[in-house]
Amino acid sequence: MAYLIILLPLLGSILGYVSKSFNEKLSEIIPTVLVILSALFSGIIFYNGITQDAYGNYVIFEWISSGNLKINWSINIDPLSSVMLVVVTFVSSLVHVYSIGYMSHDPNRPRFMSYLSLFTFSMLMLVVSDNFLQLFFGWEGVGLCSYLLIGFWYKKESANNAAIKAFLVNRVGDFGFAIGIFLIFYYFGSVNYDEVFLKAESLIDKEINFLGINLNLITLICLTLFIGAMGKSAQFLFHTWLPDAMEGPTPVSALIHAATMVTAGVFLVVRCSPLFELSQFALNIVAIVGMITALFAASVALVQNDIKKIIAYSTCSQLGYMFFAAGVGAYHVAIFHLFTHAFFKALLFLGSGSVIHAFKDEQDIRLMGGVWKKLPYTWILMLIGTLALTGFPFLSGFYSKDAIIEFAFFKNSSIGYYAMSVGIFTAFLTAIYSWRLFFKTFHGSYNNKSLPIEKTHESPAIMLTPLILLSLGALFAGYLFKEMFIGHNYLDFWNNSIFFLKETEHLHLPLWLLLITPILVTIAIPISYYLYVKNKNILDGVKLSNEPLYNFLLNKWYFDELYEFLIVKPLKQLGFFFWKKGDQNTIDRYGPDGFSRVIKFFSIKAVKFQSGFLYDYAFIMLLGLSFLLTYLIIN
């Protein structure tokens, strides 16, 4: 069964693309059915793990055997990977079903469905690996598939640019990740998790000279691995590719943001908890980057107007929550938030796709409004997703987000209190921008002059059914799995898949901490309704009086412009210099172009001897004979 979970999406990717020659419908149905089967098997494995402790490592084949280095291609099933299997396959299967309706008019549907299944396979290989090399294979696989899917509409220049941007930013992070793997292999003699984690404590005090600086080995390894995680999970400084990735079709956005690519970085840090727990400095860096990302992305989302980009920045912010949870040692809470986040974020993305579908591909929320009666099912489903994202009491986001804030408080340290404060403030910002999106999309006056409101329509059942299933997860996943994932006996569930150097003590929480976040996210609803629907003039006045701040947020803290000035333009100029001066004026001029000119010159001269007169041919023969005799005499 474990083999089928992994191989079915790969088979679906191949068969789906091949079957287009016979029937285009088959190219949609085959990958979808196979991924659904993979999701069902994942659910069975997850259930068997809970009830029967049925975990294990299933070797597919021996991959590398060189001296003492032995690496298998394996399927490692433990509590952590079983949770990730459920998340990846469940969301992916619903995205496949949704895509049948959403992409119904696209002529390249077979290619799209094939890429989706390949994306799922790559992520599955990543989460079930038992060594860093197989993980890196899956890591690069999801990077490749994200490039193919973001740039799926390759005739659009913006889509191509977004795909290249995502690919290049991730290459920077992956370079750091690769250095981490090299260090692990060099000093541990292995890349297998069990062997590396077993030896880690014996090297806790080892220092090495890296780029002329003496650094603790474990800390350096953790930081290089975290650089890889920052790139894949779009953390601060590496975040610029994520909003641009919205150029891909909406189902791609849901899959990237909810279940695959961006969650890989969080998974990596949690999987490597035996290393991170031995370096408090690395954990502090993880927490600080997570806090900055959560706050930064939430502030930017406040003023964005593209419905998908708002949700994209929301993902970036929520990933910040997950990272600072890991940074304060609450790895299980980070995975719990990843788990609940997958449901409501996929719901929001696919719901936004339903809205875009209704508005004939319009994505600007300023050109929407007043359609809640026209799109009643999408409205109620987006409402559930918004409530869950904001952490409204008793929905999934409430349990996981509040748990992060509480465990930061339990840390009982400066970094923990900072994380708690940032978490509370960011929760309020999250509520504001989420309700802004909801109210401007569905309520108030209808603002689209190019499309009459009568022509907006609800999405078909094949698109709404996945949303309904995701809404169940957004409503109940937090309540159902809270005790198992983060309750008092959380160690019984996670077993040895997550390493805790010290068990978190569940201290008594002050009443204000229990109430402050639910109160803030609740009062944000009437505040947002008043500001974005009832009295828009207030915000217009605030924008005018704070125009520099508004433009600062609208332009995403000017990071794209900064990178353009510091990196892109200098590299373009450098490349142009080497192209003109190096390639064209030196290599080409004196290389192939020079040789061709010389040969052409002598060819033109030689042609003159092809005159048809006997004395010209005799002269050439004499000349050749002279050269031959001279050569023989000299040698």
C-alpha cells in the first residue's frame, strides 16, 4: 500500500499525458482517479498508524553503494510523514477534481493534469525519504514542477517571468541546502537520517573553519539547511517569488500554497529537529525570521488588490507562524498549523478561483462587490475559509494559531515573549486583510463596469464539491486532531519522528492571553465591514494623509525594486559586458569567426587557380611537390 501511495501519482502523470492521444477526457480522469486512490491509501496508513502503531521503512531499491556510503530509495512511514501524506494527497486529489471544471476550456489540459500529478509525486518522495539525498531529489522535483506550472501559460510574458523568478530564487536557497548536505556527509559519513541524528550529539561541541570564521558545526549545518527552507517556504528576503507565482492557474496556487512546495521548508526544519534542538542560536534565527515574515507579509496583504496575491501573502505570513513555532521548539504545533492551514488555505484559493471564474478572469477586488446573492455557495464557503484563517473561535485556525501563541508563552524566554507578541498583532492584521478581501469581493456595491452583474454565475458542481470537502476540514480538523497532535500526551503520537530535547511544560495560562486573540479577531469583523463597506471615505482620508506609508506597503516594502537595483541590473550589465567584450569581441572574433574568415580568405584565393588552364594546375603541383620535398629534407 505504501508503494502505491507514491507510484500512483507518477503513473497518473505518465498515463494522463499519453492518453491524450486516445481521449482528452481520459487525460483528466486517469490522473484524478489515481491521486484519489493515493489519498485513500494515505488515510488508511494514517489510521493504522494511530490505532496499531503500524509504521515502517519500505525499501524500494538500493540507490547508491560506494564504500561505506549506502543510500536506499525508501518509503519511510512514521507519524510525521503519515500526516504529510494525508495533507499532500487529500489536497492534491481535490485540486485535481477542481481542475477538471476550472480548466475545461484550456486546450492544454492533459499537460496541466500531468504536471499536477508529477508535482504530487515529487512532494510525496520528499516527505517519505529516510535520507537527505532522496529528500533533495523530491525538493528539486517540486521546484521543477512549480516552474512548469507557474509558467503553464507560457505565451504570457508575465507567466514566464514569474516562473523564472521562482526557479532562480529557489536555486539560491537550494545552494545553501546543498552545502548543508555536503557538510553532513563530510562530518557524519552518512546522509541517512537515523545515522546522522544518532551521531549529532557527539559533535555538539565541534567547531570548524568556514570561510575564515570559526563556527559550531551543528549550528552551521542548521543554518544552511534553514536557508534552503527559507527559499522553498518563501521566508523574508526569499519571499519575492511567491506573489508572482499567482501567474499560474488558480489550482496551481492552491496546491503550491496548501500542500506542497511552500510546506516543504517547514517539514525540513521539523524533520531535522534532532539537529536544531542542539543549536539554540539556529533556533533563535528560525524564530526571528519567522516573526519578521509573519509581520511583513500581513502588513503587505493589507493594501493589495489582487485577490490571489492577498491570499498568497497570507500564506507567507502563516508560514512565518509555523517557523517561529519551530523556533521556540514547538515543532508539533508547527505541523499542526501546517495541517489545519492546508484545508482553509486550499479552500480560500479554490474559492477565489470560483470568484475569478464568475467574473470572467477578473482578479482585482476593487472591480467586484455585491455578488453574494449571485454566488451563494462560493460566498458561504469563502466565509468558512476566512473565519478559519482569522482564527475565529472553534474553527481549525483558532486551535492551531492560538496554540502557537500559547507555546511561545510557555517558552518563558525573551524570544518566546517576542514571538507571542508578534503572533497576537499579526493575528489582528490577518483578520483585517481577510475581511477586507471578503467584504470587497462579495458585499457593498457592484463595481465592475465591463461585466454586467447578471452575467456573473455560480461555479459548477465539479468545482464546488472540492470546496465543500475542504470546508469540513476548515471547520473540524482543529478540534478533532488538537488533542492528538499537541495535547498533553503529544509525545505518544509523534513517537520518535520529532525530537524534543525538553518536553514543553503546559503552564497555567493567564486569562488575558486566552481571550486577547479571539477578541481581536472578532472585533475586526465589524471594524472591517464599517471601513470597507459602510464608510469608505475614512480609509481614503487615511491613504491621502499617509501616502508614503501606503505606497511603501502597496509596493511590498520595495523589495522587488531593491533587488532590481542591487542584483538584477548589475548582473545584467556584467552579463552584457562579458557577452559583448568576451563572447563576441574576443572568443567569437578570434575563435570560430576568426577561423571562418581565414578559411574564407584562402578559399577565395584558391579559387583563382581553378582557371581551367594547364599551366595553373602545373604550378600548383610544383608548389605542392616543393613543400613535400622541404618537409622530407627537414625531417
